[in-house]
Amino acid sequence: MGMAELRVGIVGLGPIGLEVARAIVSRRELKMVAAVDSSPSLTGKRLDELVPGAPSGVLIQASLDEALSGGQVEAVALTTTSRFSGITADLEIALKRRVHVVSTCEELAAPAIDPQTWARLDDHAKHADVTLLGTGVNPGFVMDRLPLQLAGACVSVSSVQVERIVDAARRRGPLRKKVGEGLTREEFAAGVAANRIGHVGLRESAVLLARGLHWRLERYDETIEPVLGPDGNCLGIRQRGIGIVGGEERIKLSLDMYVGAPDPHDRVMLAADPPMDVLIAGGTQGDRATVGTTVNALARMRSAPRGLVTVADVFV
């Protein structure tokens, strides 16, 4: 006799949240029982109006606390923001209700931004016997989990280099906005300074790599520059992250994400014994892979380690 379906809820019904909801509905081991979105235009609607196949009795509620009050939900997929500070309140609510969380929040992927809050939530999650996990494609797969899986076949690893080139024209509107498409150079610089422009997650990937390889990350440096089109306006970003270990640059992360970027691909290079050089031609499709990593993580929640964990703890 198979294990009972995991009863899950979706929090955040933007483009990614809706795709995650559709994937949950399609998975035999998952059962959609709740939905949350704070938008007044969505609150009170039936989820199956947006997600065909969703149970007709699931109404979209305005808050996570309201959705969890009935005690039905065992785990939630949280798809609301990239920033750790923007989800801590919802994490606390889930902990109070003893509900697992899988989130696409990039800053939840590793303890890079606020180690003190991370440690506190980790302790609370262990006491509540639940799992909190940040996952996605980048961070969560291409620049961290995949290299760590490859490193599992190596006797030793001396450095990791990951190169990711993404044609932003093939991605959803919010992502193109996040990389600054159409901005002037001055607007781009102002957006970077205000943390509105740029990819969130390179630092987290560097921390995950160091964590998985048992390296002490002594310093992390990051640069971000605009890629400009013929009219002088921005097409996207060129972002670099460098991790210093043992006084040397042993982690190198390179992300080009702009409209019209040629030869999209993901490439992982390990200076190792044996060496590894793995190319994903065309690259990992970011939106669909984010959905995949999220629903696959949800399916593991009952058996995952407890606490605020990383993909290196669950999958590697």
C-alpha cells in the first residue's frame, strides 16, 4: 500500500507560483488543499479558475495564517520573493503550525545574508519537527547542486568554475525587468544600488559550494555590469562571483543574462581528480526547472532532514 498523499498549499500566485500549482496538481504523491495570495483581485476565487484540475473546494485566501488554521496543510510551496527578509514572517507562521516549507526564495538557499536569523529558524524548525528549504534552478541546481553531484565522483577538487549564459528574451517579463532590460546606464546603476536590478543567488551558490566541499569561504566578491545594446540601453546583466578559499580564487561563478545572448548554455568545470567539464547545451530552462526543483523537493518533505536545510543536505 502506497504512502498517503502529502497535503500541500501554494503561497504566491504569480507566474512561477501558478506553474508550481499546476505541477502540484499533476503529481500523484501531492494533494493541493490550500492557496494563498494577498492580491484583492485573487482573494476569494476558486483556485481551479486559475489552475485547471485543482480541487474545486480550494479557495484562494489572503494570508498564510488563515490558510493553515484548519490544520489540513502539511507543506507549502512559497513563491513570493527573492529576499530572505520578505519571507521570515511566513516561515514563522509555518513553524507555529508545524508545516514544512519549500521556497523559491533565492536568499533562503544558503546562510549567506543573515546567519543569526538562519540559526534561529533552524533551531525552531528542528524543535517543530519540520523542514524549511530554499531551492530553485540558480541557486539550487546549476551553480551548486550540480557541481556538488559531479564532485561526488572526484577523489579531490581544487577549484570550481560555473558559466551560465541565458538569453533573457526567452524568459518571463519579471525576469527581464530584474536584469534591467531597456534601462539607461544611469537607471541600471541606480537599480543595482537599490537592490532592484541583478540576479539574486550567486553568493548563496558560493556558500553552498563551500559547504558541500567542506571548504572555509574566507571572502566573497561580486561584480555586476550592464550589457548594452546598439542604442546604448541595457539588454541585461553580466555578473561575476568569486569565492576565496585558502587565499586563492577557488570558486568562480559567471552569469550572462541578457536579451539576445548568443549560445545559451550551462557549463561546470572542476579542476579535480579526475577533472570534470560538463556542458548543458542550450542551458537549463530556468522557469520550468524552478518548478521541477520545487515539486520534487515537496515530494521529499516527509523524509528530509529537519531544520532549515539546503539542497546540499537533502539531495547531495
